Amino acid sequence: MEEKYIIGRREIVNFPVLNLSKIPAKIDTGAYTSSLHCVDIQESDEALNCVFNHPGAPEIETKLSFNEFTRKRVRSSNGVIQKRYKVHTVIEVHHKTYNIELTLTNRSKMRYPVLLGRKFLKGKFLVDVALKKAKKH
């Protein structure tokens, strides 16, 4: 049986393929999908281009481009169904990498630019909402 981490309600994650590091993430077992904050999301020349604004330093922008993407209908926390772009990439949580599927959405009004939902968490992590730092179990 693979070792699982117990994680808290917030974690710091990296997206090595996207060159994003030390990104605050909210762990949300109520959400099915995971999402990444992006603005100015546009399709052009069969690519999906968007901008990631770094938390705490919105003037720092990282331009992201995805050659493979799909669209997905997602019900947001307020019950509204939105069409979002869905991409696949790699996430690093506590020095271990995992494949992850993310929807791209503007999370500028949210405290955390990344939301990790139960589709990603299932089978990898146990969540202890009282924890502030992950530990092996």
C-alpha cells in the first residue's frame, strides 16, 4: 500500500512544468475538480493562452500556453454552471509529483489561486483541517 500524506486545509504547491512555485492552495473536499487562477484566457492558433498573477505580487505575471485542452461544464460554489477550459499538468506537493487535471478560472476574488478538489486528492491524501503542515501517514 502506498504511503499517504495527511495534509491540512492549506498547502503550498509547485507546478514545475508551468514554472510556478510556492503557490498557496486551498484543499476543498467539497469540490470535485481542481482549479488554477488564470486571467485573459484566449484560444489562438490551436493553443490556449492565459496569464497567472502571482499571489501577493499581482504585478508579476506568468504567461501560460497549453497545446492540449478541452472544455468542461463546472458547477461553481454558488451553484452556477460555467464552461471552463481543462488542462493536464504536473503538481508537486511536499516534494512528490503527481499528474493533475485543472480547470482554468479567474480566482482573483478568492484567497487562494489554486483549489485542490477530491478528484485529485482521492487515494493520495488524508485531510486534517486542523493541520497547517502535511505529514506522512
